[in-house]
Amino acid sequence: MKTKLRIFAVAALAAGALALALAYAADQAGIMVSGADVLVVRFHGADGKVARTLRVQPNGATAWEGDANAKADTLSLWLDHGGVVSPLGGGAAVESALSDPNEFVIGPGDVLDINAWKKPDLSRQVPVRPDGRISLPLLGDVNAAGRTANQLRDELNAGFGRFVNSPEVTVTVAQVHSYQVFVQGQVGHPGAYPMTGRTTLVQAIGLAGGFTQFAATRSIAIMRQTTAGSQRLEVNYDRIVAGKTPDVPLRPGDTIVVP
């Protein structure tokens, strides 16, 4: 029996194990999935290329293709139906960082201290631009948004290591300006709201004063910037409050659009 699915959230890597959280959304916009189809998870590096692939069989068996330990920043979901592989959610990368969700993730507007030991020419304080990048000597523009400080440190050590011996870079977040979400459209008080901890879609709607009488609560959009580009998540609020799908955890910089 076929079931209509839409993916709106995927959990990340933890302690070397992969946890997948698949959520079901409105029937009218789903993808037909049969019981014999194989879920394909593609892990993308900082350049957007596929670093490794995980295939999940209907019986739960898994198999890696490529280097299972290769570094990855984002992932995308695909469906193998009889050898024909199709994207779920357009094949877009659906996570901005494969990291501990409680760890600070750099965002646009934050200010970073980049220090290379005994190499003052490579050390400086830089703001993260609206496009999520920072500018550094030798490397030019580097993606910073969506990474933790340690992830960015590792990337800079590898990058500078092509030009100098043992750069020993440290990355410190000097100023935090990115930890806020934006709510637009048919809500009581549109605007920017600070994130003081874990914040979900339902909580953000509450902070914005709830819905107006004209809100289309079944087709709320969450606009998110990831290291692989812009991502759009469509969420049915009614199914969340009815307990049929989990609430959606937000990331700093997310924009919620209520049509």
C-alpha cells in the first residue's frame, strides 16, 4: 500500500550513529512511496559535492557507499524506486550543520576572531556577511554560516595549510548577532525575535502574537539559509498542534512566512 510522504526534518549524526526523523505532512502535496523503495541519504561536503551516501532498505538494513567517515556539512534525501532515484523535497540539502544541536552555530552578523599562532598576517577579526561568508587572506571568501567554531577552525587549518606550515588556527565567536528568527505575514506582530534557547515554530508563532483571522495555517513556509544555499520548508501548523507531526525546531536566521 502506497503512502504519501513529505519530509520536513532530519536529525543529525551523534556518536557515530545516524538518526533519521521522517515527518508526514499534508496529503495533497506528498510523494508516492511504496514499501519496496529505498531511502537514499546523500552527505555533501562544503563544496556541495556528495561526500558519501547511505542507503536505507525497507527492512531497516543500511549500507554505506563511499567513505563513511568523510566530512560532510549538509545532507539531502532521495528515493530509489526500482532503480530510478528521485529527490525528496527537491533534493535540496536539508541541514545546515551536522553537529550537536545544542552547539552554537555561526550565522550572518556574528563577529569572529580568527587567530593563527605566531602568524599575525593571517589573524584578524571579521564579521560574517549576510551571504554567510567571511574574507580572509590567501583563502578569499570562506563559508562560515551554518558551521560551529570548531568546524570552521578545521576548515581554515586545512585551507591555510596549503600555504603555510602548521597554521594552528583558533576560531572564537567575539560577538553574537545572529540568534534571532523572523516572522512575517499573517501574525499579530511581525518582526525579529531573539532566540534565548531552543525555539520551535509553535513558540515563534506565539511570540509573534499568534495568527490573524486570514492566516493559511496549513501552508506555513520556513526560509532557511544553509551552506548549500537557500532552503524552503513547508509546514502544516494544524497537524503539529493536533499531535500528528512533531514541532519544527528553528535555526538562527530562519524566516517564518505565514501566508
